[in-house]
Amino acid sequence: MKKIILASNNKGKIREFNAMLSDIYEVVSMSDMGVEEVPEIGLTFVENALIKARNASAQSGLPALADDSGIVVDALNGEPGIYSARYAGNHGDDEANTQKILDEMANVPDTQRSARFWCAIVFVEHANDPTPIIVQRGWEGEILRKKTGKNGFGYDPIFHVPTHGCASAELAPEIKNAISHRGQALDALLKELKS
């Protein structure tokens, strides 16, 4: 089976990608290949995903897949957006990040709590690939008033999924993978790769 490097060390993301790609690729992480992270200096999800994919491919010599994703909250003028992982200051502090949104949204009425998870996925055959495959997808929902559920990671406990009437963190992983921003984007990417 062909190896592909996922430009991430996020265990939740690696689990999700492995589950979704297992019949096509063997997904390896940056730590598996000794790949060092690169600063995400892009101003959009696409730019950051491309930076990460090219870096992972250059250091590993493998085709690379990178996603940049986050939550976009309308009442916060699109924040945290590309800064979702480090919104409260420390990178990857899910507890602090979700609490910061809850605090900032405390006085926002129920009718104005719209948000979406956004995902840009980039695939490069090699570091200098002039025709990367780029796919973007969103997952519409609302910001809850308190955390609920034990599944998922990141902002899942405060993201209400209207189609299922629960928080993203209350969905079974296979359901979340099928309907989430990342699931939709990966599905579209797989169709591109197969064609």
C-alpha cells in the first residue's frame, strides 16, 4: 500500500484521516517520519495547508496531505478562523479555546450564534507540485452555550449540529466523519484522486 504523509501531529486528526483513507493509503504522521513543523504564515486556510503539505513532502520524500481547518463564528467577525488552534494563546489548548468562545459569546442571542467548521485540504505529489489538488468544505452549525459530549476534539463540544440536534461531540465518530467539514473535503479529494 502506498504511503502518504499527513502534515500533522494532531492525534485526533491522524485518527480521522486514517479511518477515512485506510483502503487507499497508509497514512504516516510527521513524527513517524521525523518531519519538523513549519510556521503557518498564510492568511487563509488554503495558504496554510499548502505550506504544510509542501514542507512535509520536502522533508519526507512522500506525497503529502495537509489540511488547515478551524471554526468561523459569524458573531465574532469570522474569528477564530485560521487561529482556531491557538485562539486562547497556547497552541492546541482545546479547553481554553472553547472557553474563550463561550465567554465571548455569552451575551449573543440564540438567533445570532451561527458558525461553521471550515476545512481546506491540499494534496501534493511532491514538494514542488505545480498542480496541487485543493478542496474546501464547510459544515454549518451554531455555537452552544455550554460544552456537551465526550467525542471528537477541539471545538466539537460547543458546536451544535442542527441536522442531528446535538453537539458534534455527541456524534459517533463514523457519523461525524461522514458529515463533517473534514469528511466532506476528504470525500471530494478522494474522488479527485481516483479520477
